[in-house]
Amino acid sequence: MAHRLPTLLALSLLALAGCRKDETGPVNVSAIGGAPRLANPNRERLDAPSAYLLESVAQGLVRFDATGDVAPGLAQSWIVSNDGLRYTFRLERAKWPDGTPITAEQVVVRLKAAAAPSSANPLRPLLGAIDEIETMTDEVLEISLKSPRPNFLQLLAQPEMAIVRGGAGSGPFVAAPRDGGAFLLTVPHRDEEEGEAPASPPVLLRGEAAAMAVARFEAGEAQLVLGGTFGDLAVARAADVPRNSLTFDPVAGLFGLSFGRAGDGPLGKAEVRQALAMAIDRPTLVAALGVPGLQPRESLLPAGIEGLASPAAPAWTLSPLPARRAAAVRALAPILKGKRLHILVAMPEGPGWRLVFALLRRDWATIGVDAARARPNEAADLHFIDEVAPISLASWYLRHFSCDASAVCDPAADQAMEAARTAPDQDKRREQLSIADRTLAAAAPFIPLAAPVRWSLAGNRLAGFRPNVFGRHPAGELVASAP
């Protein structure tokens, strides 16, 4: 399929048929995905274009800056209590698009909606740490936690926590629809008594397929391509673009396989799941991905998260690959009784995902396992997960494999996670998280491979663009201010 990529790009370039955009005009951003929509994250998941639109036109209490650090959003300042249990936010004097002031009570209502049991917000499980959200005055609100949470502000900075009312946000950009499902994002001038808004060029945001986005960048019709994954990285690498334009965000998260079903079959046994995990040649797989700085991973948790310097890993991680595969064959022998194990794997579409699957299938064949890709909507034994962690919390990783969320789990891990959620201090929290981690390492509900891959194409005009650990590139900071 890789040989078709240049053809696709050439056809896309012909379709663009235009001269290069003036670098003083709008910043053209192509995000990989569907047409951007101002979607409600409490009802549906956001793809890259819709997340970029939402974070541009609807701030949360805080936001991410160009480096991935937390910066003021609707809140101009905040105070964290010494015990880490209370966050008090003072709102800036912001207004809704109709000119009415944004009040603390309105923000509280939206935050409570995100945390409500009926909410489909993907961050809702992490919001269970919140004990109370209260209005103190028209401009002050307080969030109380059940126990301390390091990096809690990172959670509030995600686009899923943007404050929206009646389908509108508070800026800093306003969006106007354009042809083809695009949006023009502009910063409105403020009232004279409030001073002028910071200078920021307009942004023309499109959502489109990777081949079209890359072709547009190659033709000079876009200055930024966002939302790339390993699945479509080959499209960017096939294009004739400046070498330094392809960048990778050093994100963390889950990149591997979860079990879609277990039951009474072979996959219901932890030793079979462990055998599948230990047969994989991770260094070769990661080398084939060819992403700078990417490292193989054998543990559910990344090293160092929340002070857990040594995440739990199965004993087989200490053995060389040939010994692992021999151990896997021995573990499978009494279960399979001379037969081969056949598994179906659900993978996303894209040339990169075909490469990953081919390497996995090759590795599993060495231990007597035959793998095939599941057809769309077909029940699969394993599902590929490619998710960026929205916050540097161990619980984000662990809760993916609670008994409410995963076909393979352990109630003891759930109990430890619940104890960690209400732990009175960080030491007790780390103790319980370690128990949950060790329990899940033995249960093997997940086959980790590496960290997720997120790439962008950024033109020279975007002096403010910075790769960062959350892969967030705010529209207002793409072009550096003139000296």
C-alpha cells in the first residue's frame, strides 16, 4: 500500500491547484479527522479537529500553553491549599458572545455536568476525585478533592473541560464557518476600558484526511498539520516537505492491546495472556516505527509516574527474547494440547497499523499462535489502544482495566484503586496504586508496546510551535509576537 501514497499526494496536490498563501494572512491549520464541530464532550468524544476548535473558542478554568504547561484560562489566578485538597479559582472578567458576564455559578454548573453519572465525558472517571464544587462569589469558585491529586490542573486544562453555554464559549477566538466545513478563528477586539486583545493572526481550521492535509502542507496551502498518529505517519514521510517540519510530541499514554473477551477460553487464563505479551520483540517493533526517542515498554505504567519509580512488570521481562518465547510455548502446551491458538485482533485502518499488525503476527507465530485482523464490527479477541494520557496520574492508566471497563480485570485491583482515590496522603495513595499495579501486572489485561506516537507538520512561520507532552498547540501561540 505504501507505493500508492505518492500517487494519492499527487492527486491531492492537483485538486488544491493554487498559489502559496501569503505568510501575513491567516494561519492555515489542517487537523486530521472529520469536519470540526463545536461538540459537547459530555455527550461524544472529540476527534482532533473538534478538540482544536473547542479549545480555541471555549476556555476551561485553565489551559495549556505552547510548551504544555498550565496557564490561566477563565481563571486569572488560583490558590491551592497546603494539604492539596482545595483549589480556589478567581475568574477574569470574561463575557459570553452575547456580552453577558461569565459567572462562577455558570462555570460550576458546567463542571458538575462533566462529572455527573450521566456524562459521557472521557475524563469523568478521573473527576471522581472531586468532593465538591462550590460558588463562593460571582467571581470565585472552589473545587474540593477527596484526597490530594498531583497534576490536577492538567485535567482541567483539557479541551473536554472547556466551559460552554448554549453551544458557545468564551474565546479567546470566535469561529465563523467557511466553505467546505472549515472555520475561521479570529480574536475579537475587547471594549476600550478592557484594553486591546493580544495580537494574534486569524486561523483557518480544517478537518480532513491525512493524505489531503499533508498534500495541502506540501503545496504551501497549510502551515500546520495536527493529529497525526503512527497509522498515517507514512503519508507524511512520503511527502516532499522540509526535513525539520516533521515533529513528534513526547506524549505518554497507552499504545498496545487490550483483551476484548476472555471467558472460559484460552484467553481467560493469565498464563496465555502473558505468553502473548512475552513473545513480542518490542525493540524490533519500535525500531520499525522509526520515531525518535520512542522506547519499548513492557509495563502498564510508565516509569516515574506519581513517584512510582519502578512500575510493576512480569518476571519474564528479565529474560532474553528466546527464553521468553520458549517459556511461552511451555505455558501454552498443556492448554492448547498440540493445537494452534487462533485470535482476532481489531486494529485501526492505515498503513502504519498494517505494519504493526504484521510484526505482531510474525512474533506470535513463533509460539504457535495465528493472528488475523478482525473485520469491521466483528467481535475481536484483542483491541489496539492508542490513547494519549490527559494527565500524569497512574490512576488514568489503571482505571482502563477496572472491572467496569475491561473484559479482563481483578477485583483486588479495583479495591486498591478505590483505596487510593480516598487515601489521606500521597504516601498512602502511592502504596495503594502500587498494589493495583502489581495485581494488574499478574492479571495481564493489557499488552504494552510503547508510548503513543503523535506527529505534526509545522512550517517556518510558526515560531511559537513547540512539541510538548500533551500534544496541545494553542492557536493563539502558533505565531510568536514581534519583538
